Amino acid sequence: MAPDPKIALMASSQALAPRDSRIHLRRILIVALVVVVLGAAATLFGWDVSGWCTHVWNTITSISIGYLLAGIALITIQTATTAVAWYAILRFAYPEEALSWREVFACYATAVALNTILPANLGTLVMLIMFSTLIAGAGFAGILAAYVVQKVFYTTIGIATYVYLFLSVSGSFSLQLGFISAHPVAAVILVVAGGLLIALVARVLRERIAKWWRQAKVGGKILAHPRAYLGRVLFPEAISWVAMLGMIAVFLAAYEIPVDFHTLMRVVAGNSIANMTSVTPGGAGVQQGFNVLSLKGVTSSANATAYSVAQQLVTTAWSILLAIILVVRAFGWTGGRTLVRQSYTQAREKSAEQSAARKAKRQARRDARREARRARRGPADESEQTDAQKPIS
């Protein structure tokens, strides 16, 4: 009987990496050398690294140290409290597994960091694979169900902020979802066709879906304990959301932008939609556009852009640094690197498989339409077309 690949991966990571969090001088020198080589190569290909670093430094140092430290503290609280919710969900789902808080914190911090530098929130998929690797008895469907449970609060509060944004900021709906109002019939057809497709796929994969459902019920087991869910999931996530509001307020104040409930809700909703609909890393570019729109009439476009860039740069830099520290602390240098790298590789493979499947379906539909047109034309039309395609002698 072949060994479970998840268990093999976890065992190889643990064998390769004893939990040693010491940072050796040799490793620091290697990292420094890699940075120097990459910088030289970037300069050779025409990228002004020093200019970019100067821009980043000027943007960050334009904020006073007090605001900067307050922002970093709130980012850390936001990440840690969400990790608390994740830990409770996974402990209720898989009580027999020896999963520590430190490991869960490291995995979630990795997702946050990767989502700031990878497109389409690929970091979240990496985190789910990391969890399914660490928890030997968990299927991916169970981890995915745990993710759904973890998202209940954020989805609910997100919908409320979206509604607030659409009702209070003119033009925000058309900025990202304008195709719905521009093509209402096509939007309805898309929703109906999508529902029918899901129903057909569910009918074909009935047995497999039943297995997934059994795994999903395990992943969402904490929902059967309302008191535990409210105290260990909903409450920490509410603290995380408030910390996120505080972080935004700190950076707004750093750029002398008036802070009130209306402004915060506009910025929060804009950031959320930008991250959800954009394929750029961390919603870069789209997020700046939404921030400028959300802060229209509150501050100048230039100041709104400066605020948005500074907040994103600080959040990205600190999230990456925090993730590195936590991963090394939880899994050791080599084990953490192996776990993250292999999880990222699997996440890319899953994403590529989904993309290939969608392309194959589109190609099959095009081939079917082409065959239907040929059938309608008949043999005579095909003969004429063949003669027309012959080269002229």
C-alpha cells in the first residue's frame, strides 16, 4: 500500500529540519550575496533598483515613527487574532492531531504575506495546502470547509460595507461591477447558466461530492458548538476587524486625512473589492484607484495615493518579515522553507489545472460549434470550400 503523500511530506519536512530557530552567520552572508547578485542583474536589465528603494524609503519615512509603530502593532494584532480563530476551528475539527498554535499562526501569517506579493490571493490556497499537509487525517475538502467557517464573519461584515459603499460613493459600483448594469441580460444568462452547470457537475460527481461533504462536516464541526464558535472564532475575528480599522485610521491620520466612520467604511469596502476582483499582487494599482475614489472630496488625489501606497508598502514589508520569523520559529529554517515551497508548488499546480480545464472546456465548445456549422453547410458547401482552399496552379 502506497504511503499517504501528506504524511510523507510532513515526515520529510520534520526529518530535514529539527526545530532549530538559530540564524547562522553563513546563511545571512548567503542571503546578502543573493540580494547583491539580484540587484546587479536588475540594474543590468535597466531596472533602477536604487531609485525604487529610495522611493520606498521616502514613502515610509514620511510617516512619523509613532504612526509607523502603531500601524505595525495593529497589523500584528489583526493577523494574530485571526490565527486564534483558525486554531479553534482546526482543534475542534481534528482534536486528535498534535497541531500547535505556533504552527497555525505561522501558516496563516504565510498566507497574509504571500497574498501581498502573489496575484489572485494565491497565498490562501498555499495556507490550505499547508494545513492539509500538517494535519495527516484531514482531507482538502475538510480544510476548505474550515476556511468557509472562518470566512462567515468576514463575509457578513464585508457585504454590509459593500452595500454602504455602493449607496454612499457614486461610481463605485461601475468601477468594478459596471458590466452588470451595462449588460443586465448577459448577467442573468451567466448566473442561470452557471447554476445549471453546477447542478450538472454535482449530478455527475454525486459519489465524490458525498465524500467531500463528509469531510466538510468534519472541518466545520465547531459550528455545532455555538458558544465555542462565538467565543473562540467570532470574538477574535471581531477584534481582528477592529484592529484592521484601527490600522487604516492610523495611516489616514499619518497623512492628515480626516478619520470618521464614513471614511473608514468607504476605504474598507474599496480595499476589499480591490483584493477580491484584482489579479495583481495584493490588488496593487486597483487598490490605489479605489482609495482615490473613496477619498474623493476628503483629500486630494495625490495625498490619497500617497496614503494608499504607504499603507500597502508597510503592510507588505511587515507581513513578510513576520511570516519569516514565525515560520522559522515554528518549523525551523529548512523545514519551514520546504513546507512553504512545496505547498506553493502544489497551489500553482492546482491553479494551473483549473486554468487548463477551463481552456479545454472552451476549446471543446468551439470545436462543437465548428462541427455544427459544417453539418449545416452540408457536403456541397464543404466541397466548394475545399476547392477554394486549393492553391492556384
